[in-house]
Amino acid sequence: MARVIVDCAIYRNGQRVSAPADPSDALDEARAMGDAFVWIGLYEPTEKEFDLVSAEFALHPLAVEDALRAHQRPKLELYDGALFLVLKPVEYDDEKGTVSTAELMVFVGDAFVVTVRHGHGVTPADIRQRLEAEHEMLKHGPCAVMYAIADTVVDRYLLVATQLQTDLEELEALVFEPATVKTGGGRAAGSVAGRIYGFKREVLEFRRSVGPLTQPVLRLASGGVPFVEPSAQPFFRDVADHLTRVNDQVEGMDRLLSDILGAHLTQVGVRQNDDMRKISAWAAMAAVPTMIAGVYGMNFDHMPELHQVWGYPAALLAMAAAVFGLYRLFKRRGWL
């Protein structure tokens, strides 16, 4: 258990007090105080390691299964004796342009908070350190811990959304840059399209973490949820407001990416049409001399100009004049 228990502490009147190392003893002591609660942080526990905590805190088997298995959607569930909240913290690697997600489960009961973390990113340890410096907030008990965790995760969403928006603007500038439009070859066009599609997948991954969390946070803000004090509702409404803003940004980015991809594909089509027009123009200019040369290569007996001194230069002049005329025509129409 020492490997998975990141921290175990008792909080009373907003202050951290000494607590037994054993979780069950810590819970008994917190309940005996009457105005205290215990906060236990776990990191990627196995089923056997989590059995002790789940038994002592009477956690519901379905919630325990979700906490151990991970890969859950953000949700809020009410079980006998505990509230179970699942969040998905998000990190964005600006250099690689990838979105990575972790999972953070929070059990809240009458005198306890149990956090279970899978993956990296936002950690309860960082939130615990910040809360221990804000004694007034900690006085509100387990509900304050749940709010602080949700607020931290959603604030991180705002930061990631800003980073994605910045990279999206750079991608948009790349697509509509004149040099990009003039670039020839399928490899360059495919590279840009691949970047757009890859970025769209990262936005979708971000959306999977943000979107499902809206209903749980609104439920916490609406009241009537056990272990959530009425005085905490305005704070959860603030979290819901920030989350709504992130969802709007994500939807806007997703729509803009679709538009950028459509515009890029249109540019590729226009560029291919330009190439086809150029090829057609050059083929037409080559076809006229070929046609004239073909006429003179049919070996008819009655072709008077063949017996004239000026016949050969006249044929070459006719070819040159025809090609020059077509060139001027195609150039004026923008085909060349």
C-alpha cells in the first residue's frame, strides 16, 4: 500500500493534523473528531491494493471497478454513502502537437475523500498543497476538495484550448499562404492534408474529455446532490461556466478545421485544374504542327506546293504562325 498511497491526512478546521498511517485508523479518528475528514490519494492501485481502502470506506463495487479499470468517460454517480466523480485531465505537447489524457476519480463521503489517479498531468498532490495554504476553503470539508479538483482540471482545459487555438491559427495561415497554394506535387498537398486531419483527431480527443463533463458539473451546481453544500453551488456554477466556454471553443475549432480541410481540398482541385489546362494548351500547340506534318506525309501525287521552292519554308512558317497564335490565345486566357 505504501507504493500506491501518495498521501493520507486528516484535516480539521482547515488545518492538517497528524494522522495514522493506516487508512482505516485515519477514518475512524476523523469520524471521532466529528468536524474533520480524511483525504487519501492513490496512484494506479491494483485490485488487491485497493481492496483495503474500498472495504474500510464501504465504496460501491461498481465504482471500485471503474476506479481500477480506468478508461472511463467523465461522469457523476451517487452510491450508498459516497459520491463518485470521474474527470479526465488533459495535457498538450506543443512540440509534438498531441493531446494526452489521464484519469482522476474522486470518492466523497461524510468524512472522507479518496482520489485515484491514472496517468500523468494534473495531480491531487499539487491540489492538496494549494488547498493546505487556503485554510478557509478546506474548512468546508470534502466538498471543497472535490470543487478544487474540478476547478483545477477545467482551468487546465482553458489553457489547452488556448494552445490548440494558437496552433490552429498557424495551420490556417499555412493553408492559405500563397506559397502553399503555388506548391506543386502531391506530396506537399498530402502533407498539409495529413496535418489538418491529425490536428482534427487531437481536437476530437480533447472533446471527448471536455464534453461529457458538462452534465456532471451542472448537476453539482444545481443542488440537491448529497455531500455538496448549498454554499458550494455558486463555485460549481463558475466551473460550469468555464467548461461551457471550453466546449464552445472546441466546437468552433472543430468546425473551422472542417472548413480549412474543405478549403485546402478545393485549392488542390483548382491547382490540378490549372495543371490540366496547361497540359491541354501545350498539347494543342503540339497538335497543330503534327497535323500539318501529317498532311505532307501522306505521299499524294497532286500536291503542287511540293514542287515549289517556297513549299518547305511556307509549311514551317504556317506551323510557327499557328503555334504562336495558340500561345497568345492561351496566354491571354490565363491557361499558360
